[in-house]
Amino acid sequence: MDTAERFDLATRNTAEVVEESELEALFEEGSPSAYIGYAPTGEMHIGHFTTMRKLADFLNAGMEVTVLIADLHAHLDDNKSPFELLDARSAYYRESIEAMIDAAGADADAIEFVRGSDFELDEEYTLELLRMAAETTVSRAQRAGSEVVRESDSPKLGSLLYPLMQTLDVGALDADVAYGGIDQRGIYMLSREVLSDHGGQAPVCILAPLLSGLSGGKMSASDDASKVNLTDDCDAVVEKLDGAYCPAGEREDNGVLEYLEYLVFPVIAERGAEFHVERPEEYGGDLTYDSYADLEADFRSGELHPADLKPAAGAYISRVIDPVRRHLRERPELLREAYPETYD
């Protein structure tokens, strides 16, 4: 696979790459390393799954991939995860991530997993964190983390340390590429500005789009109707998609189309499958798609109606998450120990 093919794999279905020329140079030099971090807070959902598909692309492009289970970050962000639950939630996140990576068509064994507390408490890391804290203004730290950490009129100190630690994580993990949602952009721009002064190098940033919620607007982890959970059964998935915001012919804020573009079509392409829509003969009969672009074109033109699309989308999404659902249901203790207030 040549540089252009590897570059296309690594950058497809992304929102932004900073900077593309730097990524091309990394591929020319060899096998760049990439990392993504997940703070083990609330239950993982389908929004996380889309990033797993990108990790499969990274592996197929010959990149080395590290997944950081950012346990200390989960506590620093306004105590979203109580300290006593960090071990249980970290274990649940790792199991869920491994299952999603396998379901997305990659080999989870090819990925290195690291917990933040394994290295973020080391003396050298702590010293660099204090140096960076001494050089960074409160307003700069707030601006960097404004789309990631919970905001308040009286922020806790942990929310200010969060973006500084994420910057240091890039260097500590020797990552050439920092990958995350577009909401992470502020933090990674801070990394590009200051990391070279703290023993690291400015990372290339590959940023993923954030999915819209099924109820319209931004997906909310606290709104169950706006997302598909990894443990939702087929009936629940189909019901959520049936009630989803999906106005005829409109693409903006359409979570149904986004799920198909960024998760379903990449996964079924990996499996050599097609997307089939059942439709009454009186409305033209069944439709079959082997590319998302063709489906969206039909949707925009009115050839494909939401009433026909949504049942098919629900069924395919359920199939995509099924291996993860089964994996988690076979291990009920993971959720019970990680979220005792919900599964007690």
C-alpha cells in the first residue's frame, strides 16, 4: 500500500486533519503511532462505536494504535466518575472497546491499552504538569477544554488540569497522531502550541465528526432517546430509530443518516455486504445500496422516504452492535460493578 492509499484510509470519514502535509510526511517516513483517549464516565454508546471504525482504518494503514483509558481524567472532570469506581469503569470501558473494535472489523489484540493512572502519577510527568500549569493562564486552559469538560461559573481546579494532562499524554505515549472528536480540537491545538516545550512534539490531529442525536441536535449522553446504547436489544434500537428526527430530504442534524454514513456502511463494506431497504411495490419496490453516497442521493431527491429508511436503519444498526451487545450481556458484572446505581 502506497502513501496515498494509507493517507486516504487514515483520513476518510473525518471532520478535519491538522495538518495533512505533516501526516503525509509521517507515512513517507514509516509507521506513525496514533492514540485516542476515553475517559471512563457514563456508559459507552453508538457514538463511541464510530471512532472504533476509524481505529480499524489506522491499523489497516499500518499505524501503531494506543487506546488510553483516561481514568484520572474521568474523576477530574467534575467527579463524573467517583474515585472508588475508576477501576470498575476502566475494566468495563476496555471490554467494551475491545468488543467494538472486533465488531468493526479490526483486531483488538493489535492495539495497546494503557490506563492513565499507570503513568500520569510518575514523578517526571508530575513535574512537567506543574511546569505547564505555571506557564498556562486560567483562561487559556478553560478555552482549550470548553467543549470537553463540564462547564460552571465556578470551575474546579481539576477541569483546568484536564487539558494540560491530555496534552502531556500525547508526549508520554509517544504519539505522532492525536485522534478524537472535533470537540477535542481546542485541547489538541494547545498540544500543538506547547508540547514541544515539555519534551514532546506537536502532534498531527485527526478529528472525528460528532454525531447528531436521534432526537435532533447534539447527541446527549443523558438523553436515552438521543442515542443507541450498546446493550439495547433489537426492538429497542428499531423503536428509537422509528421515532428519530429524520425529515424527508434533509441531511442537517439527521442522526439516522449520520449513523449510516459513519458506522453502518463502513462496517458492512468490511463484511462485503449491502444495505437493503424493503419497500412496498406500490411505492417502487425494494432498494439495495452498496454505497452511502447513493443512499443519501436518493434520500435527498425523495426517492427514499424516511418511513422506508428508518426500519432498515434500525435493523442494520442492531446487527452492527449485536456482537458487542452479546459480549456485554455475557458479562453482567461489568456494568453492575461500574454503574451500581443503575444495575444494582
